[in-house]
Amino acid sequence: MIAQLRKDLDVEKAPVVMGELIHEHKTNDSMNVALAATAKKVPLCALVSAKGLGKKALHFDAADTRQFGQRYAAEYLKLTKP
């Protein structure tokens, strides 16, 4: 999917940042494992931790979303750092 995205964008080295699913829901564990494996295998790809987020509900609330966004930005900056 990442290779196709990069092909469609015509940007071979487009950085990709993915986010984990909420840890509190054990049904997400296998997906988080797969996301981590993908981030390790695919060049210019990073995984953002959702640890500590989403404890109040099935989805992230506004505060969690802001924190997650900050984590995404930090990972993106690491990927694009010269």
C-alpha cells in the first residue's frame, strides 16, 4: 500500500507516518504489531505510539488527538531531517 501511494504521488521517497491503535483495547494488539513490523521494514516510514492515549473511550478525545498530532509531527521531522 505504501509503495502504491508513493507511486501514485510520483514521489519515490515520500515519508510515511503511521499511528498505532489504542492500546487499551486488546483487539488492537495484532494490528499494532503489524504496523510496527511495517515501520521497521519500509524505508522512510515511522510509527507513532498511542501509549497512554484513548483511555476514556473507544476513540481518541480532543486532548488525545492533539497529543497524537504532536507525536506525528515529531516523527515526521525525524524522517525529513537532512
